[in-house]
Amino acid sequence: MSKKNKDNQSTVRIFIRNFLHNPSGVIGLTIISILMIGSIFAVQISGVEPDYIDPINSRLGPSMDHLMGTDQLGRDMFSRILSGARQSIYIGVVASFLANLLGTVLGAVAGYLGGKIDAVVMRVSELVMTFPQLILVLIFVSLLGQGINNVIIVFALTGWMTTFRLVRGEFFSLREEAFVEADRAFGFSKPRIIFRHILPNTMSPIVVAFTVNIAIFIIAEAGLSFLGLGVPVTTPTWGNLLTAAQNPVVVNEYWWLWVFPAMSIAVFVLGVNFVGDGLRDVLDPRHKSLIAKNKWKTMLIGRFGSKK
């Protein structure tokens, strides 16, 4: 095994060890893992198909037979929530990945090259950010139509600006570093300098933006589906399950039809935010040094402050 591969493996081990020593990161990863495993094995865990209709047992409250009750058609809510998690998580993860990929490429190119290319991309991002994201999403959805893949495309086209600005700012500060000057002196091509030498040094904000966007897109999908503009109602998602709350009778008398989907969204988004905080602590050395400084300051005050 080459020395480079050994160094990469040691770096990965150090990253994993530091992340596992971060309480918020571990809690968030546990929450996400439980929900993802539940979504994959929804039928095996619940014992009921999510689309199985039993009109005799419609709108039953939570019980031992139906842990989260049944809906107006007698379908098991526990099974539908686990199955809906599969679609909602898929939309959030894939849309966040595509949005981050687009924002990273544009930010890297604009931040390194500068000049007219940077000015054009900046004007485009400012133009997109001028409109409220919900308005843009509604426009694109009305043009492309409903569907999981269409929703993912819409989120990717309307959610890349934050990552773009973060990466662009990092490239502006890194492109004048000594190692970049050395790359230019050796005659390396611009794509190699951008994507192989500078980009790995900007992974911290990219990873954190990726986790934050997952939570944002899951909530956005729920809002679109609640309005009837997202995923078709025949596909169970957390947003589609929340559409039951549009009926005041359901809100007042059949609370389990909307409380459990809403709680599922809240718990998963909380887990994603915890993972994002943990990754930020592990990947960002400046943040870690600030934490360490405050920790030692607190310890010194606690040790010597009482002796005054």
C-alpha cells in the first residue's frame, strides 16, 4: 500500500473518531439512521402494506394494532409514514446533492477565474435570489408538472445560490495562497488547480450546506405537497400525508392524521441539523479552535474566578 493511501486512510479514521466523539453529530446520525432503516423496511416493520385499504377500520385512533392509527380509507398510518419517509428523504438528499454540485462548480469557476465570468454568474445568482424561492418553485412546478423527479429538478435549480456564494468566497481567499502559485509555476491546468488542489480545501462549508439543504428541501416538499403542487397524491410522502390537515374536522377530531407526519418531519430535520453541527465542528478548524478557546476560558474562570 502506498504512503498516500495510508495517509488517506488515517485521515478518514481521524475524521470518524472525531465525529463519533461529537454528541450532537452522533445523536443526529442515530435519528437519521433509524428513520432511513424504517423507510427501507417499512412493510416488514409495520406488517401492513402502506396502500392496503380496510374501510371497516377507517379513522381509528392509535392502538396496539395500529400504532399511529388509520386514515379515512383505513390505511395504516405507521406504514404510510415509514413508506413516505423513503420518498421524502430521497427528494431531500438528491435535490441537495444536485443543488450543491451546481453551486460548487459555478462557485469554484467564478471564484478562481474572476473577471467577466464571475460578474455574469453573480448577476444570475442575484437575479434568482431577487424572487422569493416559493414563487420560483411554483413557476417551475407549473411548467414541469408534478412528480418526484420534477420536484428534485426544481429544488436544484432554485437552491444552488447559497453554496455558490460560500464556495466563491473560499476560492477568492485561497487562489492567492502559496500552493496555488506553485501550481501555476509548475504549469498545471486551470481545471486541475480548481478541482484537485483548491476544492478539497473548501469541503467544510460545502458539506454543511449539503446537510442544511436536505432539511430545507424536505420541508419545502412538504409545503408543496400540502398545497397540492408537489408529488402526486397517489405517492405517499410526509407532505402528502399532511394534506389531511387541510380539513378542519381532521384537525380537531382526527389529530393523529397530521400530528405524526408533522412530528416525523420535525424529528428528521432536527437530526439533519445535528449532523450538520457535528460536521461543522469536525471539519472547520477555525470553529474547533474557537470552541477550545471558550472551553479553556470557562475552565479558568471556574477554577480561579471564585478565589477573588
